[in-house]
Amino acid sequence: MPTTLTQRKKTIADVTDWQDKRVFVRVDFNVPLDDHQAITDDTRIQAALPTLKFLIDKGAKLILASHLGRPKTGFDPKLSLKPVYERLQKLLPNTQITLAKEVYSADVEAAAKALKPGQILMLENTRFEAGEETNDPTLAKNFASLADIFVNDAFGAAHRAHASTEGIAHHVKIKVAGLLLDREITALSNVTQNPTKPFTAIIGGSKISSKIPVLETLIDKVDYLIIGGGMIFTFLKAQGFKVGSSLVEDQYMEIAKGLTLAAQKKNVNIILARDVVVTQSFAADAAFKLVNAEQIPDGWMGLDIGPLTVGDIEGVLRNSKTVLWNGPLGVFEFANFAKGTKRVAEYLGQLTQSGQVQSVLGGGDTVAAIEQFGIPVSQFTHVSTGGGASLEFIEGKILPGIACLDNA
Ligand code: ADP
Ligand code: MG
């Protein structure tokens, strides 16, 4: 396990003098927009408010930076931060906020210098600059020149070494974590490094290929490993069962076998589906039926776990003290195949609320599923705001946006 992960990082609470300081705050305002550039979910903006309010109250001058979507280089009105700026102004009605026309320019520099305590200058979408994603040192230095202190609160972008998430840290004296980033580090470290046992991981999603590192890391730590989603079928086929036309990655069958063997050696219980909901076509309204997971008929594909499997999973969760969940257990986007994921989510929420388990959820689609079901994230101990970042953290990777910060 890399030591940097256990290394605690300084946070904004460790810095005492903010008055009149210019602070470059990297946030994750990468919110979903509809076709008319209206924000459909402002969770990420809300999540940054505690850090922003903290700094405003202390008399700091804020330079805010975020990316939005995947623009090509140069200004793109469809991916301007304007709607984000307007929403933030509504959420902070007493704060003077200006949106810069560029990411970095002489005008931006002048506007940053003119800031008064408690005011915010928001830069345009950092990815309008080619140097953002290449972590160009010149752009990083330019960002650093705007401020005295770097605060990273963008957990969702912490797995990327970009100019505004990592490069800038090399050119400022003080670089610390914001409150959101700190909460993510604490929650994910607790569950991966110090879980109260029995410790159960639920790993689902579509492809085993994207979850191999996380499976390999967790097999050394968990007592129970619940496999869900599309990757079930690579495991089943590797054991010699017929999986019909279910999603299978043949080239990963050996890895699935290896993981099963490793689990046996380490006394880890792997829970695979006993029954699955199958259909003949991948569609929301396709007819479906329930079959034994070991006898999927030709031409049928498994898109959800069945009630017997849900029962097995509930039994394991009831006996667990810590649960880590990444990856939906079925194709939750279609109501007919969302039931397994929904039942397990509701049950885990109940167990958490009754104080029986600590639950940590991560993964873009996992969180989207919870939100689609209308289950409040407050039902769980921690729901990560980072999709790819949370997965990489759980894998034990060092996230550059965290590693670059001052050690506590
Ligand atoms: P996360 O973003 O939470 O890490 P993934 O991206 O790994 O999750 O996987 C999410 C996707 O997996 C969803 O789009 C879901 O439809 C798909 N999926 C789940 N179960 C199956 C299945 N049985 N067959 C095909 N796709 C599946
Ligand atoms: Mg995903």
C-alpha cells in the first residue's frame, strides 16, 4: 500500500491567516447540462459551498476554477461556465461574483488583483486552454501567479494531473485540501484501510475489464465479495456455465478464475448470482423472465439479479459492519432490470440508518442509480462525488490532485 495514501494532507482548517489572501480554489463544477445549457443537477455546486463560505467568512479573495465537459480547445459557448456562475450567484446572494471571459489573460490577472475580501472571480472553463489537460507548466505558473494559496476541493478531478488540479501546486507555497476533498479522503481511507470487520464489497457495473484492479485490491481486504452487474457472466462462464447472450469478456475468463482461486485461499466468500432476470433484446420494454443463473438459455441475456440473489446479498449485508459499493447490479436505466440494484440500495440504506453498518458508495453510475431511485444520499455513511476518482482511490492508486498537497 503506497504510504502517500495514509499520509494526511493539510486542509483549509490548518491555515490560520486568510484575510486579504488571494486563493485559487479548484472546484468540480462539472455539472450535467441539458440541450439549452440549463443545469439539470447542481449537487456538485452545492457540495463546494462549505469550502467557499469558509473562505469568504475568513476574508479571502477567491479565484474559482473548474472544467465543464470535454470541450475542444478554445471558447465554446455550449460549455461556458455561465450557467454555473448564475447558479452560484443565486446560492451565494450576498457575495460579489464575476465571471471572467477567459481562463487566463491580462484581464483575468487584473481582475484577480482588483478582488476585495469575500469576492469571487470565476475563471472560464479550464479546458478551453489546451495546457490544462497536458498539465502545461506555463499555464500552471500563470494560475499560480493569480494567488497566494491553492485550495483543491475537486475530488472528482483529483485522479487527473492537470494544470489546475496538480501543476499549479508546484508553484505556490501553500496548497491544501478543501472541506469536500478532505471528507472524501477521510471516508474512503477509513473504509479501505481501516474497515470494521466483517467487511463486504459489492462490485458491479458492466465490464469486468474496468474493475480488475479494484477486485484485486479488495480481495486482500474483504470478508465477502459480492459480484454483480454484467461481469457476473464472465465469472459464470469461467466456471463452465452457459450464459446465453449475456455480456461476457472471454479474454478475462482466466482472470475471473484466478480471482475465484485467490478468494478461496484467503477465505473470502464470493457471492455470485443464483438467479438472473433475462431478456432477448437489450431494450427498456423487452419481455423478460427469471432463470437459474447456471442455466441461461441460448439467445437470452442477463440484465439483473433475481430475488434469490437479492436475498443472499441481504443476508451478507446483515452480517457486515462495513460495506463498500461500486457498480450497479443490473441495467438500472431500464425499470424492468433496476429492481435488484434498488432493493439492495434500500436495504443497505436501512442497515446504515439503524447503525448496523458503515456504508460507502462510489462510482458515477452507482450514484446515478441511487438518485434515480429517489433514495437520499444521507441514508448512507458516505456517497462519493467522484466517479473515476473514487474507483482509483479504492484501487490504492495515488491521486495526483491529492498527492501534490502539503502533508499534515
Ligand atoms: P460505475 O459508474 O458506478 O462505476 P460502471 O460504469 O462500471 O458503474 O457500470 C454501470 C453500467 O453497467 C450501467 O450503465 C449498467 O447498465 C451496466 N450494467 C449493469 N448490469 C449489466 C448487465 N447485466 N449487462 C450489461 N450491462 C450492465
Ligand atoms: Mg460508469
